[in-house]
Amino acid sequence: MTDLVANVAVIGRMQLMPGILPVRLDNPPVECLVAHAFPDHMEDPKRGIKVDTTDCTVFTVTHRERGELDLALRTNVLLVFEQSIAAISEVSIWAKAGDVVGKMSSFIRQIGTTDVKAFFAQGQGDQMVGWVSPAFTFDRKAAAMMAGFLSNMIVSNGPSANPIPSITRRVMSSLDLVNLGFYTESFVNMFSLVDDLTQEVIKAGMTARGLKEEEQRGLLRAIKEERLKVYLCNLSKLCGWQSLEEANSDLFERVLKVNTTRNNIMHGSRRLLAKEAVPAIDVLLSLIDWLRANPFGFKIPTFPLLRIAEPEFSLVPLASGQSENAESAAPAAPPTDRA
């Protein structure tokens, strides 16, 4: 079987040891070879691609025995993209952990979607798929004009007058962690928030029932097993609300699964992939919505529409001549999830 090659331009100049480093990834298993270089451009004259990479480290990630992968399927491209990032992150962490001098390692970290300036994967034959991040390709002149608009006027309705609630800040920090490639940490951060909110809602319910703070602390400390389940079902019902298991059995089952995931992380050092972390965080956000409807007067602020950074991959056709940048090479069609 042939190999599949992905080229990933990562913002920043990462000082790593020379040579090609082998990396073994799981779920699904694949052997990768990771090399890096510092070219001024990522180019393919046959397709009219030319992306400025003077501010990047360009990684070449070879996925062994994946050359037959159909890049017209978005699920396949997303797999190659995520595992390419994972392989680069593995190299970065490995280099950082083994750095004895320590002068450069402080500036090296694992990477995520928002660190990638451009990504291109070459499959069998002339099949190529690519993506250039919109964060680095918008019109700078138009942006500069907008930035200069009313540049001398202080906005009254800013962070000082309308500060971000701490709960919202914690939710947004989890989103940033996902986009930066810290999937496990993002999930743990969000689970910690949900755990705090669950306790605060139940404490508000116990206050409504007439329990004093000392009595509340004693009762909560006495719960040693299945804490989240007891809070969301038994205590919630005793406080005069409803049991999550009875009110929404589907959400309850999903909450139990993410609770198990959290325990495996905390007690078994399990690492999450993006495809695991994002659905698990969605479950926690659904639980926050349920907690928000509590009748005890505990207010949980609403969040803005938070979206995970998702690449919009396109099949890149052959071009008759060269062009100045990747945007001028019109894609034939985006990858699909066809059967």
C-alpha cells in the first residue's frame, strides 16, 4: 500500500531536533513520519497554489499505508487533519519533555486547529484536498480600515461597564482549549464547571427548604458514592424540583457516560481525542441548560453562540498555470460524506 502525505503550516517557528521522527497514533492506529522545514512558501504550480509560510514551521506528515484513502470524503480528510495535528503535537511534547537546556522548550507546545495556517493532503494520483485558515487570509487593507474607524473614541459599553460573568468565562476557556488542541483539559475544565453549578443549584434548593449552611455542608460531605447522580436525581427531587433521570432519561444516560469518562481521566490518565471531547462537552452544555431552569432562584447566565473552529476542506483541481495564492485556485467541490 502507498502512503498519504499531509503538509501542515503551523504559525510560529518551532525549534526542534533535525530528522524525521516516527510517531504511532491510536484510534484508529496509524504510523506517521513527521519532518519539518522552513520554506518561504507552500507551492504547487500544477494547482496554482502559493501560500506565504515565512511566519510558519511547515510539517510534512506521512501517514503510512493510507494512500488509498478517498479524500473526497470529509470524514477521511478530517481524520487525516486531526491525526496530522496529533502527530505534530506528539513531536512537540516529546521534544519539550526531553529538552535538557530548556531555553527554547518554554515556547513549544502542542497545537490545535487555530494554530494551522494552511493544510494540504495528497492522496492517490492527483487527488489533493486543502484548507487555508480564514484567520490569516482576510483582506488586511479592509481590516486596517475598520480598525482605524473611530479609533479615537472610547466605547462606553466595553468590558469595564459590562464584564463577562465568571461562568461564561469558564465556558469560553474550554472552547479555547479545544481549538488549541488541549482536548482532555477542555473537558476537565467544563466538567469542573458543571460540578460546581450542580452543587450551587442544589445548595440553593436546600436553602429554600430551610437548611442552614452548616447542615448543607454536612449533608454534601456525607455523599461518598455517585455524587453527581445523587445531586441531580435524589437531592434535586427532595428539594422540590425534579429528578434528571425521570425528567430526561436520555440526557441522564449521557451524563453518566461523561462522568465515567471524567473518572477514567482523573484516575487512569486517559487522553481524549477531539472526536471524543467535543460530543462530551456538548453533553455538559446540555446539562447546564437543564440546571438553568432550576426553580430555586440560582441564576446561570446564557452563553453566546460558541463554535468550534472547523476547517472547510476543498478538493483542489489541477490548474492550467500558476497563480499568486491558494484562494485563486477555485475548488472543484468540497469533500462530501457520501456513502
